[in-house]
Amino acid sequence: MAIAWWGMTTAVRMNIDFDHTDHTFAEIIQGGWMTSHDPTGQWLYGADIGTHPDYRRRGIARALYAARQETVRSLGLAGQVIAGLANGYGTIQHEITPEQYFAQLVSGERTDPTVTAQRKIGFQPCRLLTNYVNDPRCAGYAVLLVLPATHDVSWE
């Protein structure tokens, strides 16, 4: 039997204390069991999202973010939270600090393959996460991004 897939996403409900947001991907996914899910959580935390390589640049990821936003609204949640991997940082980590990279992303002075795309959806940067994941492309750094429930995400 063949299984076709074009895109996927995984999310959990959580309560987020934005004054204490330092966490790792491993803490969110809990060994893949997603036991960090809190059925009374006020935020939808997008643990991951992906599009099959043959179907990228066709709006599939945007449609998945829009579907998440519909879920947020139907459940009466505050919004979506994601950690966008700073995938452009790994190649320049010896030139600037992660804090400088983050500041340049926030100001629009610099683009990032992942974070900039997420900002185009409407996500706003909240803070830099250190040691979020073991990945040389981002040197372990991610940007915590927030999308309030009031923000519309178009399917196009």
C-alpha cells in the first residue's frame, strides 16, 4: 500500500509563561509522546510543520498554519506559539553573536530561511531560545514566535 502525503503538522495545547519561556524541542515533544499537551492550555504550540520536497512552494505550509489558526479560534485559545529554527545562523555563527542575529531579524535588516517565512505568515518574534535543538544549521538557536488568535492567516 502506498501512502501519499504533501504536508504535516503537530501541535499541543500549553499554557505559556512569556516571562519564562526558555525550553527545548525535546521538552515540547516529550520523547515523541507529546505528553506536554495540556487540554486546558490557552496556546497552541506548533511543535513541527513540514511539506514534502516535491510539493514545496505551493502554499501547503501556509494552509497548515491557517488550519492551526482555525483550530485556535474554534477552541477559543489565545493564539499560536512556535519556535522557528534560526537556520541561517549556523553558517555565520563565527561572525556575529546569536543576539545580534536575533536583533537583525527583528529589525528586518537580516532574513532567515525559516524565521522570515514564518514572519510573513504573521508571527511576531518574542525572544531567542538557546539550546533549543541539536542542529548545526541553526547552531541550536530558535526564535520564539507568537501569532494571536485575532490575526487572520489566508490559505493563499
